[in-house]
Amino acid sequence: MPPTELPLPEPMHLSPSAEVALEDYAREVTRSARVLALHNDPAALVVALRLDGLDAPPSDEARRDILDFARELAKANESPGLGWS
């Protein structure tokens, strides 16, 4: 199956570690051989994920889970710190 692109609802600024976490999460949820974050420009806003090595397209539930996780990561990235200081 050719690579599948999973667009994010809006471009997201993710830290390098959050980007790796999103790629790892998407790989586990979809059982993809490789997942790469796609950027809109060198500013590093993530606009989509490319899923390689799938036997079938990801389910709607898997897509929702991945997008929800991406939103959580982006939200955490907006408010650095411990949250209580």
C-alpha cells in the first residue's frame, strides 16, 4: 500500500520530543512501519503525518486517537512549566 497521509486539523507547533512522541504513538496505533511528521515550512509547524508500510488505511478510531494526542501535545507545548507556579 502506498504511504497514507493523515492531515492535522491545523498546523501545530510541537517540540522535537513531542514530535517524536506523536510519531511513535501513531506508529503503535496504526502498526505502521514508519511515521514521519510533515512540516509546512522550516518554521517546523507539523501539518500532517505520513504513514508508511500499512496493510490497510487506518481506522476512523485510530485517526481520532492520533489527532487527539497531537492536540494534547500541542496544548502542552503552549504552556511550558510545571503548571502550578
